[in-house]
Amino acid sequence: MFGETLRYWLKNDEADFSTFLSKFIQRLIARGYSLSDVSPTLLQAAAMIEDRNTRGTQHSTPTTSDNTLFFHQEFHPMGIRNRTLQNIYKTALSNHDGFEKMIVATSRPKYLRDLLCKTKPPTDTKNYNVSNLLTNLQNSNNP
């Protein structure tokens, strides 16, 4: 239920989120779950979504000093390894460049899926409250 709620949240705006979540709750009830059993889990999912939105999920601020050298490379199976780059830095450059340390970051290459199926949360997520939406949906589905 967590994953399904999060997926609806990420892929839809407020109106569609409400519609799809309402249908999801109806399907769960049709499968034999009671609304009282489903409600706590959905409210926990709402709290998790709201926490993600308030913390600004995807990217947290790094806690490294300004005196750090960052080296970013895209992964390639035949490419140079991170450990090798760090060893080269330590032996050849570390005392001559003025940086305290070097961090090597490796990202995976872009796949066709990345270009075709971008999932981003709605831009107006701060304008509505997920817990309130879930409570309203549950109240409207309550017989």
C-alpha cells in the first residue's frame, strides 16, 4: 500500500491522485479488507509522503568542506575504477593541489527508460496536504 500510494502521488496531480487513490481503496475493500484495517497504513504512507516533501527529498546538502575536490565520471565497464583514481590522486597530486581530499563519484549511463519515463512529483506539492486528502477519501468511501 505504501508503494502504490507513493506511485499515485508521484505520477499525478491532486485531482488525479484523489481519483486513483479512491479507486484503490474501493478495490481493497472489494477484496475483503475493511476500511479500518486499511486506514492506518494509508495514513502512514501519507505521513511519509509529506515528510519527503518537507525535507526536499532527492538531494540533501553535502556536509563536506569547501576544500574538497569532486571528480565525477560516468560508469563504463572498461573505464578506470574509483579506487585507482583515488590512489593516483594520493600519490601524485594530494600535496600540490591545495585540496584536503578527493571524492570520486560514478553515475550510471542514461538508459532509454530514463529518457522516456521520467517520474517527477507535481510542482505544486506544497499547496495541499496528503493526510487531509486521504482522510477525505476514506470518509467518502465509508459506508
